[in-house]
Amino acid sequence: MRQAFARPVLSRTPWRTPMRGVYLASAATPPGPGVHGMPGWLAARQALRDTAEPTELTELFG
């Protein structure tokens, strides 16, 4: 049951991995499996937050 709420790790940023610049965007990350693309979107937002320059997704994809 723990995996339903804390996968792959219990963290505020489960998309970030210990390797710098590597993010996890799979069904193993919140909000979980489905055909919605939210894990990738959330991982992309986290990657943008971690960069030195503030960038919004709308600036990249207009």
C-alpha cells in the first residue's frame, strides 16, 4: 500500500533522480499510470525549476 502513495521514493520531488539533470517520467512516479502524460509534464516542470534560468513551458511550446 505504501507504493500507492510514495513511489518511487517518498519525496516532494519524486521526478528528480540522484544524477544531476536526469528525471524520471514514468508510471512509477505520481500521479501514477494512465493515458494522461502527467508524470512527464511534472518532470519537465521540475527540470525547468532546477535550471538557472527561469523558463515556463508556454515559452518553450508557445
